[in-house]
Amino acid sequence: MDSFTHFNEQGRAKMVDISHKDETVRTAVATSSVYVNKEIYEAIQQGKMKKGDVLAVAQVAGIMAAKNTSQWIPMCHPLSLSGVDIQFDWNVKEDTYQLAIEVAVKTKGSTGVEMEALTSASATALTIYDMCKAIDKGMVIGETYLCEKTGGKSGDFKRS
């Protein structure tokens, strides 16, 4: 089972040993989005959501999710993160209201932070849904994906 790094000699799952890997600066950027109706868009923009500041709460949830990724994703190593930055951008066209979420995560360590960025983007989107569902349960969480990553043995990646 040499080619499968997440399996032991018995063919059972294991956490990969990263003790031999060099510590380097590693970054990852992931994105997600939430499509909302006009009422939710206006309530968020005007700060009139009954549960509070939607974007502030979602931002904290996303940071917490990045920091706790190893508790959610079984084979992820617990990491000491150097930074997590979450940005929001509204894309409004006709009757479509999309809140784009971009998460950038950074560490200096022996393994990458792609899963932390993806987990953060997902948790941020889910928190927005949770805070707005009283108005409309028909919201749609959009595609979540890795935009880019730097550092590590596998090198850099940038989605084209």
C-alpha cells in the first residue's frame, strides 16, 4: 500500500506522519457564496436582521471553523494558524443577490491549509443561512472551492 499515504499496512485509515516535512509558509484561498432574496439583502445591508449583524457573526464563525478544522475533518492535522481573513462582496444583478465569500488562511508549518480555508468558507456560508432562514429558507449556498494555495512539496496552485 505504498502509494496510499492515508492507509496503514492493514489497509486501514491513518493520519499521515508529517514529522519529516519542512516547515514553510503555506497559504490557501477558498470561496463560497450565498444567494438570498431582496428582503434578506436589504435587511443585511441596513443592519435590520433580528439575530444581529449577519456578516460579523458569519466572519467569527468562519474564523472559528478554520481554527477547528481538525475536529471536523478526520485526517486533518491540528494547525497553528498565522491568520484568517474573510472578505464579503455583494454581486447584485437584476433580481439576483449573491453574497460572495472569500477566505484566506496562512500558517508556517509542515502541511497545507487548504482544508482550513474550505471549512471556513463553508461555515461562513452556513452561518449566513442560519441567521437569515427565518425570512427565507429557499436561500442557496453556491459552489465552494479552492482558488489558490502556496507552499509545500506539491507547489503552488491557482485555479484558472
